Amino acid sequence: MTTTALLVSTRKGAWIFRADASRTTWAVDGPHFLGQIINHLVLDPRDQLTLLAAAKTGHLGPTIFRSTDWGAHWQEAAQPPAFAKAPEGEIGRVVDHTFWLTPAHRNEPDVWYAGTSPQGLFRSADGGATWAAFSGINDDPQYRAWMGSEKDGTPDGPKLHSIVVDPRDSGHLYFAMSGGGVHESLDGGATWRVLISGLNVVDGYGFDAANPTFHDPHCLRLCPSNPDRLYQQNHCGIYRLDRPAESWVRIGKNMPEEVGDIGFPMTVHPRDDKTAWVFPMDGTEVWPRTSPDGKPAVYATHDGGETWQRQDAGMPKEQAWWTVKRQSMCCDSHDPLGLYFGTTSGELWMSRDEGRNWECIARHLPEIYAVEAAVL
Amino acid sequence: MKVLIPSALRSYTQSAEAEASGSTLGELLVGLDRQYPGIRFRVIDEQHQVRRHIRIFVNGMAANGLSQLLQPSDEVVIVQALSGG
């Protein structure tokens, strides 16, 4: 019998929800790390046992915890992600928190990648015990210029996120920075190239769209069924890229005008590269980033972004001002597929029929930062 | 010397007090980390600065930095600042 697990990271700890294959009743396991800020809790799909948790508290510095028994016991990293010590007299950067965790290719069983705030890229070759910096990103003058200052990022700090590994090639990597654009490596991270053509930047300020510093990708996803296809929810719209093409296409232009194409998360169907989901939020005036008009909905495309369908059955019809962060929407691999999202108001929602109907499966959690699904 | 440990760090020490030695505050924290691996990085960042929401007192006075000299009879207190929510 299969088990479906949801790994829920919040501002005050982490929870694991488990259901059988029917996904009708969810058992709660948690809190883990009560009171700690958990930005990402991720299962290693290569062994389906190992969990990594990116943690910090309001007072203490950031670290990584590892469990090989589904959270019964946790071991702290001996050397968490940290920037290089700056030469005397210079101001060096300090990792505020690890924001994103990605298991590497299936042929590299102990390798993980981490993205931090402020922007940094790190790699572990020992299952998360020690982390080495990609100095070609973290300390490179050009990349540092593109990263901008801490004032250029999101309110809780600029982030390196969406570390994506091509399932066909362990050396083919992508990552995104908010701000700083999308980047690609074909040699395991030794060298990188910018991938921002076709992406819009904020209008009205004369920003140069050719400069990565003005680009704010929110969430980058690669289609498992077609690794040449990427989708992206950006600060400035929803995009698709079909490699080897180099230029993103703004498929968000096909969203209803009154809803727009602003948001944080995006998720893709594991077996159908034409199907993806977004959670639109209000990007008008002062950018509330809540469900437009207080009427939450997921929007689905089944044709690669040519058309979009509203999916809100079971959700509140008014006065629901939800925010869903970039790591807080995901899917499982069942057929029909289950979709999940968590709100910053601490509600966990699911659909077991690919978005047609929705129900709330948990309330009263702390602010949800990330939701990951696993089928065991 | 005696080091008082805030609640947020007692998962490392299993105690509100620890014993460690060092001729400077920086050495003391390195020694503490040898006994309780990982504790120093939660308090001191990679630029060798005390983290923003941590304060360290020596004999009731705010420490002047990691180079502050210590005597074996000193009492060191690590405090999580009054912040958060």
C-alpha cells in the first residue's frame, strides 16, 4: 500500500502529514523543531528515507538538520552553508538562512544543493553533513553585482532558489535568484550562463532587461516528462521555455486580465508537460500579493499556457485574502494527481482530482513557507 | 570558567551551564564548540561577528568583542536578545 506524505515547513516548525493511497484521512506528525524557522523540509527521493531541514531561529544562526528515520532523530550539519571569510578590512556576507534544498541527480546519491539568503549556492557531497560554496557564484564580482544589495530582494532577504537538476544529465543545472535572474550550467556548476531573454522587467523605471540584476524569477520548474520544457512564475508574469530555445515566452498573457499573472508558486504535472498550475495573487498598486479580489483560485493550463482554467471548487468565494509562497504549492505522483498548497495564514489545502475540487486538510498552523509531497 | 547557556542553545549542552576555557572570548567559544559541536556557528557568523540577536556578557558587562581577554574566574553569559515574535 502506498503512503502519501506532505512535508510542511513553517515559520514556527515543521509538520509531516501522512495519508494512505486514497488521501482521505491525514495523520499529523509534529511539530518538529517547534519555534524554529524552517524554510524547506525535503525528502531525498533516491532513498525515500533521508530528510533535510533548513532551519534557524529568531536568534541563532542558520543550520541544516538531517534525519534518516523520517524525523525520529535529527543530526545537525557539521559545516552548514556559510560564505567565505572576507579579508580583513572588508565587509563579508553572512548567510541569514538556507532557503532552498535540492537533491542532486539520482546517480549522485549523497549530493545535495542549497540556495541561501542572501544569494549563495552551496553543494554537499556527504548527504548534507558539510557544505561547500560555489565560489564562482558567491564570490564572483559579476554575480555579486547582479545580486545587488539586501535592499534589492524580498522583505526577508534576497534569495537563491529553484535549483533544478536535469534528470538526463547530472551536470546540467539551473538556478534562479531574486533578484538576479535565471542561470544555467552544463558542467556541474563550474561555469554558468544567463538565461533571461524574453523575460520582462518592471515597467516605468527605465530598467535594462538585458541586465540580470533587474530580473526577479519567483519559481522555476522543469517538466519531468520533458526536461527540455521549463515553466516559470516571475515577478513579471508566467513564462515557458522550450530548449534549446533561449527565449522565454510569456504565457501569462493568456490569463484573464482581471486576475493577471502575478504570483509566487508554480507546479508542473509529472507526466504531462502541457499541464501546470499557478496560484495568482494581486500585483496591483502596492502589490498586496493576496488572492485577487479576495477570491482564491488555482489556475491550470493543459496546453502549455495557451489557455488557463480557473479551479476554485471548495475554496471560499469571497473575503479570503490568501498568500501562497513559492515553495508552498506542489503535487504528488498519483493518477489522478493530488495538488497541495499552504497559505501564510496556516491552512493546508488539497485536491485529489488534479485541481477540480479542493478541501482544507489542516488549519491553525503557523505561516506556511513550503509544502513538499512524496509518494512512498 | 562558567558559561551560562540560553535556552535556545541547551539542545547542545543539555544544561543551563557549561565549563570552558580560553584566554579570550573567541578562544572560549572555540573551546565550547569542541565540547558541543555546532554551537559556535549558531552564535558567531562566518565573518567572526556575534550574530545580530545574540549578546554576550562577561561578569555582567557587555563583551567588547571576541578579542576580549578573560580570566579563569570570569563568568560568561550568552543571551538571546529580547527580540522576535
